Amino acid sequence: MATWRSSPCAFNVVLSVLGVLVAFPMKRRFINDEQHAFPEGRACGVVLDTLYTSSAALGLFKAKALAISAAVAGFVTFISGGAYMKLIQEKWLGFASSWHLPHNLDDWYYKLAEKGYVPIPRLANVDLRQLALSPALDLAMFGAGGLMGMRTAASMLLGVFVNFVIVTPWMISIGEIVPKSGSLAAGSGSETTSASTEAAIEPDPGPVRPVSSSASPADGSASDAAEDGIGSEEPEDASGCGPASGPAT
């Protein structure tokens, strides 16, 4: 684990290779067998079909609708950017403060909760924001959901519900997911990890060297030298072939 953390480039390369290798069976399963369509490809196909198979008036109407939708989505995304709005309103226009459209739709609710007007919603005693359960204003996802169809969208919604509403709170309640810092219950937890993973990456302190308790204080220096391996080796003879033997008796 420490090797992968110290080599992010190698880690990204391995993940990229795995992604490419997994993409082939997934493509065969979902595209060839179940005939699912990519949202981008389907959108392009609808545009081309409209331009070349329908009447000119209908094609022009749909092109205008597409342009208006793109302009509205771009405008909503632009005013949702806090950095852009702060630059324009405070730096260029000289306002004392700036405003931007909140990206999360429940931002107004949590502002009321900070003032004590409404309770903070929790699941398994954990703030819903810590579980990433927050509706967001992302018009691109609305379009992607419409292109994929109800079957795929409902499948993804079911997976989100099972993972984030059932599995994750249960793992937190049994202590399997713990924050590296802060507290999930207090809403200050960050960089969560599982307890088993944290135990697996804990460095090994190595063997513990026993310390003899029979040495007297006067022999402290000798004991330290013996523990460090200094002076504990037997002298070798002149030939260097083992410990020197005493005089023959």
C-alpha cells in the first residue's frame, strides 16, 4: 500500500490499463447483448435524423430549441460559479459582497439549520452531507437521463439508494468506515477509510527487543552496549576462521 501511495503515476497507469481491459467485456455485455445506447451517440443520432429526414421547418424549430436549451444551461452553470460571480460583482462592479446560484438545491435548508430554525437531517447519526446525499442543479444530467431512458436511469437511482442510504450508514454504524480526522457525527469527518484498510496499512513496528531486568544500575553502560551489539561478539583468531580458542591444558 505504501508503494502505491508513493508512486501515484504507476497507480494511475495500472488503473488506466484495468479500465481499458474491463471496457471490452462491458461493451460486449451492455452494447452488443442488451443493445444499450451511449447518451452522446444517441443525441448525435437524433440531431442528424432530424436534420436529414424531417421537414425544413421542423428541423429549424428543433435547432432553435436546442440552441435555447444550451444557452439556458450555460447561463445557469455560469451564475452557479462562485469564483466568476465574486470576480464580476466584487472586483469589476465594486460590490461589497457577491451572490451566486447555489449548486446544491438544499443550500437554503442548511442555512436555516445553521440559525436553528430547522433540524439537520441525519441518517445513522451522520449528517446527510457527509454521505454525499445532496440534490444538485446539473442540467446535463437531466438531458443524459432523458436520453438513456427510464430503465437505465431507474437502475442507477436504485444503486445510489442502496449504496448511500443503506450500505454506507450501516458500515459507519458498525465502525467499518471511520474518518481519518474529525467526526462523522459532528459533520467534520474527512478522508474516510475503512477500519480494515487502516489496520492493513499500519506500519509494522518490528520485533520488540527484550530488556534484561537483572542488570544493576552500575552495569547500565555494559547493558546498553550489550543491547546495541557492541562488544558482544567473540574475538576471532589470527586466521579469521572462528573464535579464538584458549590455551590447551
